[in-house]
Amino acid sequence: MNQKMFFKQNIITFALYFFITLVVIKLMHEPTQATLVWPGVGIGIVAALVWGYRIIPGLYLAQLGIGYFLYYSTNETYTLLNFIASNAFSVAGLLRCFFGAFLIRYFVGYPNSLISSKPILKFFLIVAPLASLASAAVYILVKSLLGFTETTSYSNNIFDWWIGDLLGFIIFAPFTMIFICQPKSIWRPRYLTVGLPIILIFTAVILLYNKTQINNSQKVLDDLNLKNEVIVANLNQNSIWVNNFLKNIFLYYLPTDDTNTQLNSFLNSLSDSDDNINAIIWNMGSENNYIKVSKDYSLHKFAKLKEFNFNNLISQDELNKQLFYPTIYIDRLEEFVNVFEFNQHKHKLKIIVVRNFSQLDKLLSKLGLNHAKISLNLTQSNKPNKEVVLYSSSQSLPENIMTINSKLNFYDKNWTLSLSPSAQYFHENRSKYSYVIAKIGLLVVGLIGIMLLIITGKTALTDIQVKERTLELDTQSTDLRNKKKQYRKLIEQHPVILWRLNIDNNKMSYISKKVEKLYGYSLSRWLNEGNFWLNLIHPEDVKAVKSKINQSLRDSSTTFELEYRLVTADGSIAWIKDTININKVADLATGSRMQLLGLMIDVSETHKAKQEQNISESKYRILFKHAVDPLMILDLDNSTIIDPNDKAISLFGLNNISGHVTLVDFSPIKQPDGSNSQKRLRKIFRKLDQNKYINFEWVMLNKKHHEIICNIDLVKLPTQNNNIVLVNIHDITEIKLHAKKINQLAYYDNLTKLPNREYFYSKFKYFHNLAVEKQMFGTIIYLDLDRFKILNDSLGHRAGDELLKMVAQRISHITKVSDFCARLGGDEFIILAKKLKSSIGLALESSFVKSELILEALNRPYQLEDYEHLITPSIGISVFPTDNASIDQIIHQADIAMYASKEKGKNTITIYHETMVKMVGERLILEKAIRQAFDQDEFELYYQPQININNEAHSVEALLRWRRSLEFRITTEELIDTIEQIGLTHELGHWVFDQTCTQLEQWAKQNCAVKSIAINVSAKQFHQKLFTDQVISVIQSYNLKPSQIIIELTEAVLIEDIASIITKLTTLKAYGVRISLDDFGTGYSSLAYLKQLPIDQLKIDKMFIHDIASDKSSQHIVQTIIDLARSMNVEFIAEGVEIEEQFNILKQLGCEHFQGFYFSKPVPAHEINCTKNKQELI
């Protein structure tokens, strides 16, 4: 609803409620008579019914305005209590309106145009009393809760309120509905027929009521004047006492007539005018509520005086004699001096007791003036605004109320007796008959309104029914005309022939002219030749036709049907359907004769269609029976399988089942999604009621009770009951399994069965967006195995794969369903925390605990073949979402944190921080520098001589060096590892071979004693497919013997795919290249493999040489290796010889070749002098 409509509805509501109620109040003789009828009840309830809660502001303000107007019109002061009461009554009015609207909706219903008697009677006989009773009860309750007492004549009687609200509803509810209810076509005509009569009659009743009230008020005033005269007479009778009293006061205590105004001030002045006055008491009935004491009168004495009962000094007879009894007590109180503890030597005891005019109150009550205010005032002509109030009743009235003033003279002064009746006085003393008659008159107005509503409703209902009936007749007439046209068109378009045949001569007396065109025979032949019709009937059908005619004649049947074939003029056959009536016709000659009246219809096309249908059904039965897919005919009424084809019988074994069989019988109790098969099938069948075709997937049980996945089509067949369904079942079990396998290959790692990188990225993207949307946080854990490459190179890829599977199982066991774990590739794993947290702290805390569990799990030993192995992870954690970082950046942050863990010494956990970017930047700078080093020729080869027992160097080992390694603080091992990580192994390996061959060629030209060079080959380089061809190609491009090249391999190279390794080594050996097994004794070489390998040299690892001088076990190991080499007829060399003692012990053990710092450190090629003795080598 737009704002404009909102304001419009509230303005209309306010205007109707406020101004109509205001007009009604103004029509009343007195505003206080508004309880006679309250229009707001009917107006408010109808407005709430039509427009609902959106008109609350208009209703509330209207009620508040009317309340303020009533206070203003009765001249009451608008106090805070009045304001609270007005708002409380306004709230109660809202409750009344919406409760009444609820009752109308409940009992009558809305929208309702009130055009039939039943809703109209419910509206006024049920809703009206209940709504108005609730309204009156709520208003009385609010008044009680507030403790609010009105000075106006509003009745506190709930019955009066109920009747007033009831009349307001009955009269003004229909009046309001005329203006705001829909449809206007029903309510607009009621402006004059209902609204205007109600308003006119209502106004007349109110004006008549006002007239009677004016007369009643005048009678009350006349009575009040008489009572005023009685009071004046009583005062005059006591004029002597009053004169004496006033004389005493004015003589002693008022020096001038106009000194004081109010009695309070007057009494205050008494104590100051005479030192002999010890106390002045204004005695209001039984209490001394005003006491003035002399200054030296103590509080104790004052209490004594206040507690003294002066009434006991005046006898009841004296009270009865005089209406007012002011007295000066002097002598009669002398005996009470001791009671008041008065000092007689200092002051004379003088106590003045001015007793109020209590007997005047009794007179007022006796005269019935309880609800009138009376006062006796001294009027001073020269100062009219100053007066002495000698008496005033307790009755409080608003200003500007009617007052009767009477002039009196006491003590030679003018006094005014004022008598003011209250509204309640008029209410109680006026005649009640006019009030009751007014209520009855207003009730009659309401009943007239109800009758007018019923009459106009019936008129409207009749108009509607007439219009509907007229429309219906017009529709029927139109339909009839259309049907006639259609019938004529049908007769003209279809081959229908009317004919009449005389049975006595078998001749046609009439036949439609159309017969000539249809069947080719002339009309004259049909009419003139006997038995012509029967002769045209196909011979095979003639007997049946005659038999049917004769039987009908015998049975006295009046109508029968024939279906036969008719031979046309061109010899073709036409199928005829003939409807025949037997008719008896009067004849002058014979008396009567029998005739056949027929309607001949050509149904050749129908027969043709039926034949085609039979052929089609036959074909369908063949296709259905021999279809490739299982097919079933299903009856939806009881879900029973009516007819299965051969494939369905074979698949589900239906030939072994009898009785009612349904699809549920071939389904598991529950489907894969957990739904009950029977209940779900019911839902599908119900859905089929609204559709002709449904396709769905379903798990079924074949005859072996194995589950199969099926794609089912349900198609409704065009049958009479429309509940026969064709069920086409397609077994897609293999397709699903194949799709699952494809999905597994596409989104899962084939080795570990964990989700792969692609799947992880899609899942991470979803949870990242979810975290952004919900403003929550999650984490990812990036994990890499430490030194996995070494283990993989040492034990082979098969062992490495087994290790990765075990790692995946341990991670999966820790994460389970709460997280999403994936393998990114190699030895890298990543875990996504699916349970988002409300803060970064909570997310990181949860992830760190989980990482510690993973760390603990992966640190346990791994059983690979016959040995246990230890491997540790480095873990990095990053949080998301942060600073608009993309998912790639968040994963990269976790990767950075993981590398920070490796820098810390591995086997630890690191949470990503922005400062780590610097470390990664340094790493990237290093990798870039190494790539540039290759392009800018910054690599060089150093050579370390290999010495025989005679200190002769015939061979050297080539070692890679980088000129900027000190700048980047990187060791040779770290350099080689980085080269492999950035993928330069192949290019750099080729360069090393090329440089080595070049150097050998140069040394040969220099007649150098160094005849061969050993080159280290990593596992990654050796396992390249073209490694053998590359080595042979490089050697062939130089003038060298292949035996001058020695390829050094670690034992780790020889573990994986031993057959392929032997093939490569054999090829190189056959070409002439020599093979050396480096770091022998540190790996896992099998002696059986060693025997098969075509190696030429074993290099004893330096770890056994390092402590050979102090460790006997090292000596035994070296001796064993030497003996092994000799038994295999293989050359051996000890590397890592650093001191002379090691050299001597090795010679004693039988070693003949050596390498180490004791002889020479690795040096550039130009520092090799090619001499034969140790001293001249470098």
C-alpha cells in the first residue's frame, strides 16, 4: 500500500468518526447526554473491518479529540489525570473497534455486502450486542483502574453504556458501510434508500428528545427556586443569632469592613487583634481542623486543647434548635483551666469556638440538594472582588454553571446566598421517561435501518439473480444457436442419409438426394426399384440385416441399429451404420401400414481407423513383448503390475510371482537418500496425476536380489480411466559405476584416494564465499613431508607411494568428516576446516590443535617392507577470508608458512604472518638467480683428484660450483636440491657432461696424467628416458674414449625398477662408459642386485673413514667392503680421507685408491698441473 492511500484512509476515518460524533453531541441538549447514543462504535468497527490496522492513527486521534471536546464543553479543567484518562479511553476504543471487526469476520464473514437476511441478522443480533457489551465493559474497567471519577453526568452504569454503544453500532455501522465498503454497485444505491432515512429519523428523534429535556430542565429549575426560598427563609428565621455572631466578630475582631477577604485570613487576624485570645477553633462538625494559638502557648498545651471535645459542652437539644451554632466560650470553660494548663495570672482564658453551619448541610440533604453547591458570602459594594465566605458546601462544580443568587441582610450588611445545581442534580431530578422513550426511539431507528438493509439487500440480490439468470439464458440461447449451426454443419459435412421404406413393397418412398453423390446410384432407382436397398447390401450381410428387421417387427421394437456393408456403383465397399425406427402409418385403403424410417451414416473411415488401430496394437504388442528394455503396464489405482514384457520377466523373475505385484516388491526398503521406497513411490504416483510423463532414478532388486540402479520413465497411456501407465526401466548400473569411476579419476587422487587439487579448489571456493557471506572465519592447513625425496630416491617410487598412502590414511583418520583433506601433488597435502568460526582466534586455535594431532600421527614409524622408517611433516596454517585475498593467495600464504616451518628445522607448525612474505621473496630471488646463473654462465666445475697408492692422480671427480653461492649463503647440497626443484636438472646435467668432455680433451692435448673424470648423476637425471642417448651423444661429439667417463651413482638410484636400471647401465657399459657406485654402505643395496649390476667401482663412504682411526667397527666394515669388491673383481676407492693416520690405516687394510682433503680439496681446472705426484698436483 502506498503512502498516499495510507493518508487518505486515515483522513477519511478521522473525519467520519470525529465530525459525525461531534454533530451528534452538538444535537444533544447537553453534551453530557452523549451516552444516549455513541456513533463512534459503529464508525470505528466498520473502519477497522474495511481498512485494518493501518487506520489506527486516524481512529486514535479522533477518539482523543472527542474526549478533549467533552472536557472543554463541560468547563472542566483539563488535568494530567484527565489527559491519562483520555489516552486510556482512546486505547480502549481501539480495542473495541478491532474486537468488533474480528467478531464480524468470525460470525458474518468479510467481504460481505449484507444483501441476504442471514448475515444481516447475524450482524445486528450477534455482533452488535457482543461488540457493544465488550466496549462498555472495557470502558468501565479502565475508569475503575484509573480511579477516575467524572464531575459530569456520565453514567457509571454499564447497562447505560452498553445500550448507548449498541444503538451507536446499529445506527451508524450500516451508515458508515454505505460510504467505505465495496462493491460500490451494491452500496451506492443505499445512499438514498438506507442512509438518508436513517439520518432523518435519527435527527428527528434527537430533536424531540431535546425538546422534552428542555421542558424537564425548566421544571427542575422551578423546583430548585422553591428550595432556595426555603433556605432563605430558614436563614431569616435565625437572623438574630447571625446578627449577634457577626456583630461580635466585626465589633471585636474586624476594625474595618474590608480588611480581610477569606475566612482563613479573617481567623488569622483574630489572634493578632486581641492579646487576650489564647486560641481560635473553627470546628468542622466533629474535628478541630483549624486552630490558632497564642505565641506563648506551648506545643504540649496545644495538644491538650486540640484533643478537647467542645461538642460535649453543647447539648443535642441546643443543636436541634438552631441550624448554625457559633459560640464564644468564656465562663463555661473556667472549670477546664487545669486541663489546658493555663496560667491565669498572666492571661485571661478566652477560647473562641466558631462552629460551622452543619445544620445547614442537613437542611440541604433534606431538600434533596446533595448535588448542589451553596455558599453565603459577604458582598461589598465598593470592592466587589473581595468577600468573606461565611459558609461553603463541599460540592465542587465546574465554572459557568447555573447559579441562583438570593440577597440577605445581616448586621446591616449585604450577603449573597448562591445555590448552584450540578449536572448530576439535573440528571437525578429530571423525568426518566423522556430518556427511556429516546432510547426506544433510537432503537426503532436502528430497526428501521436493519429493515431497510434487508429490503435493499433483497432488491440487490434479486437484481443480481435476474442479471445472472438473464446472462445464463443469453448464454444458453447462444449455445443453442451454436449447437444448431454445428448440427447443420455436421449434417452437411458428414455422409448422413435420411430414408423411408414401405415394408409391404420394399420400396423407398423417400431418400436424401446426397445418396447419388455418395454411392453413384441415381435417385430414381432408389425410389422406383423394389428391394433396391436390400440388393445393394453385401451378400455376407444381407441375411443378418433381414433377420434383425424381422425380429424387431415381431418384438414390436420401435428402434434398432444395423451395421452392414454396401456395394457402391463403382464396386467399392462402404460401411454403413443405420439407425432405424419402425413407424405405423394410417392408410385409407388398408387402414394402416408399416414403414421403416432410417438414418444412414457412412462409417467407412471409422472402420478403416479401427483396422489401423488393431494393426497398431498388434505392432505395439510385438514391440512391447520384444523390447530391449524391461517394460511394464501399471495400474495406478492399486499400483499393481498388469503386464510385464519378456525382458522385465527375465530381469525381475516375474514368472515366479503370483497375485498383486507392485514396484515396491522389487525395491529395497530405503533408497540411497534414506527415503522410504513405498512412501516415495506414492508421492511420485500422485505427481503423475498432474503430469503425463515423469522420469526418475530408482534403486531396484533383480531376481538375484542384487541392487541395480535404474532410470525409470512413467508415461500415462490414453485409456478411458486414465490410470494406466507404461513403465520403461533402463538399467544404468554400469553407466553409474563408470561415471563414478570417471568422477573418481577427475576429482580424486588415484594413489591416496583423497580429493585432488581440482576438487579442493572448487570446495575451497564454496567455503570461502560462505565465510564472506556469514562474516565468519576458517583455516587451511598446508602440509609437506620432510626429506621425502631422499627416502623416495633411496627406497624407490614404490616405497614412496606406500608411504604416501599411509600418510593419507593417518591424516584422514584425524580430520574425518569435520574437514576436507586433499593431496595437491607429490608429498604435499592440504586440509580445509569446514566448520567456520566466529573469530580468527577461534579458527586458528582449532586448526593449531588439529595440526598438532596430525604432527603426532605422522611422527609415528612407518613399516616399509622389512624396515621401519621415520618421516616428519612441516605444516603451515593460513586463515580466510582476509584483506580481499583470493583463494590462490590464501593457499600461497599457507605454503609460505609451511616453508617457514622447514626453515625452523622442519617437523613443526607455523601460522602465516605477513612478515613471511620476505622469506618467500628471498627464496624466489634465489631461484631466479640460479636460472639466470645458467644463462649467464655463472656455474663452473671444480675437480678433486683421486690418488693411487703411489700418490699418482689418473682420475678426478667433477664437482659443481656457483660463483655467487657465498652471496646467497647456500651450500652445494642446497644448490643441487634447488636446481632439481626448479627443473634445471636436465639442462645442467647436459652442460656438466659437455664441460667435462671439453676439459678431458684439453688435458689430453696438454699430455696431462688425468685420463678420466667421474661425474655425479642424480636419481632424477638418471631416470630420464633419454639419459643414455644423451651421454653417448655428448661423448661421440668429442675425441674421447668412453672409458674416460665415469658415472657415479648413489645406491638410491638402484632401488626402483631394477630391470630398467640394469638395461641402461648395460647399454652404457657396452658403449665403454665406466660405472661407479657412490656412498657405498649407506644405502640399502641388495647383494643379489650388486651381482647383476655392471659396475666398475665402489666408493667407500666417508662416514666409515671419519672415525676409522678410533673405531674398530669402522675398520671391520671397510675391510668387509674391500673384500667384497675384490671378490666381485671391482675397483674400490675410499673417499673423505682427511688426515695421514686415516691414509695409513687404509693402506694397511689393502685400499689402493683414495680421495679427500688430505690430498687435495676441489679446485678449478687451471689449478690442476697434471703432474703425477702429490706435491705437484695443486
